[in-house]
Amino acid sequence: MTQTDDSDDPVADTAQAAPDTRRRAAIIALASVTALIVGAVGLGIGLWIATPDYPDNDSAEAGFARDMSTHHGQAVTMGMIEYRSDGEAGLRSIAYDIALTQQAQIGMMDQWLNQWNLPKTGTAPRMAWMSNGHHSMLLPDGRMPGMASGEELARLRNSSGRDADVLFCRLMIPHHLGGIHMAEAVLGRTDNDAVRKLAQSMKDGQQYEITALRTKLTSLGEKP
């Protein structure tokens, strides 16, 4: 009787090879799953790191952007009233610069709110983002610090010449002082670089303009 050599038996070879093939397949599958897990974790970490830490709806930054935009809006209005008047040329130039600068800053703050995915108006009262701001900073009729009343704006619109120049200075100086106070408040409450940079620019620019407006009042024969 002839003894069968398993090494020449294709069936035996296949049976022996099957476990090795399964092991290789299992190793490949495990490696693929591991790679997918590592990739997913890496992507998640990357997205987490890349996601900016934007201010939220009740933040000082959002409140500042909304309130200062409103505050600036009145400065733009007053600046353009004076610019279109028949007042002193140098003061009309200052008024135009104020209107142009503050309108550009309104645009920047509007872009912040868009980038932060926040609405242009909030539900909190004005100045609530400041420490006790809603109670101590607002004027009795709800105006923010330094803002002119409707009656004062009407007087400015109806004035001309030297009277318009003096009234514009008298209204814009406290308006700027109120804006500076708001800028200082957010500087003490934010670590957002863009907000800090713009708020500091507002503070410096408006202080410079206050000096220029007081100089104009002196040249008009008025006490600053």
C-alpha cells in the first residue's frame, strides 16, 4: 500500500493555508479599523482646536458691539448735520472725519456679530454688559451716556453758522466722553484681540477729537 505524501496533496495544502489567510485578513482588518479610529480622533481634535472661541450672546463683547453701534450711529448723524451746514470749514472737516470713522467702525462691529453668528440686537437691556451699567449709566429717558436727546438733535438741524458750530461741539464732546467710558469698560472685560484693538482705537481717537473740539470752542469765544 502506497503512503500518501501530504506535501503533494493540494487539498491538504489549501487546508493548511486557510488559517494563515484568515490571520492575515484579520490583521489587515484590524489595522484598517485602527487607522480609521486614529484618523477620526485626529480629525476631531483638529476641528476642536480649529474652532474659534467666539463670544456668546450675553457676553460683554456682543453687548459692546450692539450698544456702541447705536452710540456711533448718532455721532454719524450729528457729524453729517454739521458737515452739511454753513459753519466754520475746519470744524466741518472734523465733523466729516468723525462721521466717516465711526461709520467704518459700525461696519467692523457688524462684521463681528456676523462672524460670531449672533443677532444684531440682543434681549438684554442696554448697557447690561457693563458692571451695573443698566442702572447707573443710562440717562433717565433710557439714552446711553453722552447721547443727545431728540430735542437737541432737532436744534442742531435747525441751527446755522456759529450757533450750529457751538452746539455741535457742545453735543459731541459729552457724546465722545460717553463713548470713551464704554470703550474703557469693554477693555476691562475682554481678552478678544479684535475687540481690544478697536476699543483702544476708539478711546484714543475720540480723546484726540475732544481736544480738537475744545480748541474750536475756544476759537469761537466759548469756554470749553
